[in-house]
Amino acid sequence: MNIAGCSFPEHLWFHAEHQLWVELESPAIARVGITEMGIRQSGEIYMCRVKQAGTELAQGQSLAVVELAKSIVSVKSPVSGQLLDINTVLADQPECVHEDPYGAGWLARIQLSSWAADRTALVHGEAVETAMRNYAWLNRVEESTGGE
């Protein structure tokens, strides 16, 4: 699915407000990252520091910190659980988040602790289009013209 020039793979769950994605690797483990739209809005990421493996997180707590051109931003966790793995490549190559947000640019893998409750704050399937179009409209995200 493509909205405002940004892709939203259909197999993923999304937190529209924070522009994060969740991929279920199994019923108990998820891989998470920042959406293409979230990255476009943020601009270039110069540094990405994810919390340490073993950290317990609740949905909405800080999962990572990213340094942008003019600010430092906390990335909120889209799900609750324990950090199993972090993408160590991002320490030296934060550009992976821009180049491949749904692949090599993932942030962390999380052992889920409250998936049934957490997913009520996420969108999936047909609900993604409405949520992301609303987000794009509210935040004035426009179709890319190819010059970015």
C-alpha cells in the first residue's frame, strides 16, 4: 500500500501517531522500526541509539533516541515487552533506517508481554489506509516529487 508516496507493507501492524511498524516474527516475538513516512518527516538521521537488550518496555516508553539535523527525538515503543536484540548496525550506519526502513533499518526485536492489549493501539489491514491518510493530512505530508 502506498500513501503520500510512502509504502506501508500489508503484513505489518502500525502505530499511526508515532509512525512505527511492528512485524510479528512469531506469536511472542516482534521486530519493530520507523515507517517510511515517519522517516520522511524526520529528515536525515545522524545517530540512532536503541536501549540495551534485556530492557523491559511498556508500549509508549522510549525505545530509542535518534539525532536529527536540528533535534534529538525519543522513539516510543509500539509494543510492551523485553528487548531481545537491537540492530547494532545502526550505531555505525544510521542511514540504514532511511535506505531500508522495513528491512535493514529495523530497530529492535521484542519479546511481547501484552500483545492483546497493545494491538488495540495499532492498525492493520484495511484500517492502515484510513489511519495513514489522516496522519498525512494532519501533518501535511505530501506525495514525494522524486527530488528528495
